[in-house]
Amino acid sequence: MSKKINIISFLIFSLFIVLVVSTQSSLQHWIGQWDLDFWYIYNASLMASGIEQEWYDHPATTFLSLYSFFYKVYSLFDPSFVYKINEIMDSSDINLVLQKLYFVTRIFNSISLIFIIFFTFKICKILSLKDIYRYFFILSFILSLTFADNISILTAEAWSILFFLISFYYFLRFFIENKIIFIILSGIFFLFSFYSKLSILFIFIFIVPLIPVFFEIYSTKNDSPILQSLEKNFQKLFGGYLALLLFYLLIQIFVLSKISLLEKNAGLDVLIIFILNFSYMVFFLIFSKFNINKFKTYFSIFLLFFAGLFLGLLIFIILHFLNITTLNPWLIFHFTNPFNEMLQFVTSVNSSVSSTNLLNSMLNNLLRVFSNFHFDKFLFVGLFIIFLISIFKDLKIGANNYFLLKLILFTCLLINILILNFRFFTQYLIFHHIIYIIVLSICFGNISNKIKNTFCVILFIYCMYYPIENFNRFKGFLKTRVNYTLEHQCNKNSQFRVYAKQFTEETIKKLCN
């Protein structure tokens, strides 16, 4: 019965999402949210036409590839559907063509939110959370501002967190079922998440330390022939791992540092990546209590995960050569220099601070990190109370692995919330709300039913009241957006010339007329 209720609830929710998206997108002009909606449909059109994406800051490649593939499939059922860039420019009514393209893309994009709910529900189930509590947690997400924002525009964040959830789902399944394919799939889908939105990396940093924790919690049997083979060849693999890091260092110093984009922050990614890898190895060693055999196991799983990452990159390359999608060479740069790339979008802390004054710069950046707290404070305080109760019980009974698991994930949530102070948009909060649900689900594992029920009742009351209290903000997201108009872009400083390079002057003139 419970399974039937879950299926019916999921179908109702899916229908609700599609209806909201279809209604809003039918009333919204394709240029209403210029810096996201148009950029995505334009670049997806390029990729569907066999042309490299022009805009790759996020880099958005994963879902743009999905869009372009969907265009080709949809055109088989609707011959009037125009999606190739040349056909768009040659059409008699470019505005009408782009409007239909926008509408179709919005409908397809709604899949990301539908499956975010689906995989969040499945992960919570793996974490042994009862259905009734899962509904309360999902409700808190559906009635949040970030959900309203992400449902109303095309966003990279929704796709990125979806692929992360799929990655984390297979990550958990590997430790429970001891099947190598799952850890490789986890790496592949994380690469897909990363190539949707680079900032997911700040969550990934905290996932690697979970390898030994989950291994011990789920008592994973080390009877996989592949895993045993990796452990037997540990010295060769570890040597290869060090050689790869050295190769990366040399490439950065002698090749990539010469690129103008890296001159200002040369060596940043090398430093961070080396610190992270060193920290992981030290953590593995300490967690294993200097047991070399366990260290070999943790390291082998670590390698398998990264093998999945590289396999994900290989999939993009293969699809490129099969002419299914088009791979921009700059994606390799994103893969090797993610922190430098993200730093471009961080606004200056204080323009009066000299770039040479390192100490002042560091202090100002530190102050900025702790300057604001964008996540819902009521929800966070509630989680913090549950977190304290849960870890106190873990410490009381000596459940150190569970204590460490909760501490790592709670720290992950907190750090990601604080990092948001460098650049904030409401749609970014989708990352934090999903991690919030995961942390809460894990903490519920050893909490009494009385506390859980009380928390959920309070959560329900707050979630129902929140949209009423913030009605105008919700309305601002969900109503037809008019941030930009076509007239706004039809001037001598038109952004078409910058962000739609395939559009000729004749095309712009025809569109604007």
C-alpha cells in the first residue's frame, strides 16, 4: 500500500511541475530572463547544429548536450520544430521560432526537478528514513524559495544537484551491495554534475572522506576480485597516482600558467588540489589506525571513483566524435582548473584593498565568509538541535563512525552556506536544501519517535506558513518575468553581439524589426 501511495504521490507531483512550467513558459517571453534562458537555448541549438557552445562558464555542457539531443528526438515527432541555428536565422519569424524552442526546452527542463525529488526520496529510503518523514522533508523543499526560483527559469543548479544525487545514490549502493560498477557509476555521474555547475565541487570535497566511513559502517566485504587486484598492485597504483599528480603540476607550471586566464591566480588550483589529495591520504591513514591493508582498500575505492570521473570525461569525447554532441576544448581547462574558473565570478571584497596586501585581503575575505547567512535560519536551527541530540547519543554509545559521518556532512552544509556569501542567488540554495535533507535523514536514525514527530509537526506548520509570509517573493519568481524585453536588447549595445556570435547583423535586424 505504501508503495502505491508513493507512486501516486510522485505522479501527482510530476503533473503539478509540468503544469506550472507549461503555464508560466507559455506566458513568458523567451528573452524575459536573458542571462539564463536565452543563453541555454541558444548554446543548445549550436551543439545540436554541430557547433561548439560559445558560453561555457558553468560550463553547463551536460544538460546542454541533453537539450540538443532532445531537440533532435522531438523534431522526429514535430517536423515543424526548428532548432538548428542556421534554420533559426533563416526563418521568417525568428521571434516565434525562439518562443517555441524556449517552451519545449522549459518542459524538458522540468524533468530535472521531478527526478531531484525521486532520487532524494530513494536516498532517504536507503538511509532507513520512514516514508512519513520523507514527505515532511520533501515538503520543506517544495515550499522553499529556491524551488520556486528553479522551477521558473532554466538553471544549471537543478541539473547539477540531480546528477550529484544520482552519484551519491550509487555511492551508497556500492558500500551496501559491494558492486564495483556502482562506485564507477558514482564517479561518472559526479562528472556530469561537475560539468553542469562547477560549484558542486565544494560538496564533492566532503564526499571523498566518506569512503572509509561508509566502508566501516556498512561492513563492506572485500571479496571483489577487482578490488583485491587493485590492493595487490597497490605500490604500482600509488606510484602511478603520484606520477599523475606530478604530471599535472608540470603541465600547470609550463603550459597552463602561460594562459592569460591563469596569470592572476597562477598555481591556485595546483596548491588546492595537492592540499586536498594530501589531506585525503592522511585521513585514510589515520582512520585506518595505520593499518596498511585498510589503507589500501580505501585508496583502491578512491581510485575507482576517480576512474569513473575520467570515464565520464571519455563519454563526452566519444559523443563528440560520434557527432551526437559537440565538446568545447575549454572543458578540459575547467576539469583541471576549476577553482581558478570559479574565482572569476567572485566579486571584489573591497576595491580599496591593494592586491599586494595579502594579509588585509585574507582578513577581508574571511570577514565576508561570515558576513551573512543566506540559508533559512529557522530550518538551520532546527537541524542543529537534531544534530546535537544525534551526535550526543553516538558519543554516548561509542558509535564513532556515525558521529564522524554526521560531522562531515554537517560541516559540508555549513561551509557551502558560508561560501555562498561570495556570490548569492536564490537558485543556488537548492544545493544546500538537498544536503540539509540528507543530513537530517541521517541524524533521524537514532532520534526518539517523540522528538522526530515533534520536529516534523513544527516543520509542517512553518513550511505551510512560509509561502504566506513571503507571498510577494514567491509571486515574483512564479509570475511571468519581465526582467528583459526584446526592445531592451535591440539597441547599439545589444548583447546579441556578445552572447550570440552566430547571429549576424542581418539576423539581429530581422529579429528586432
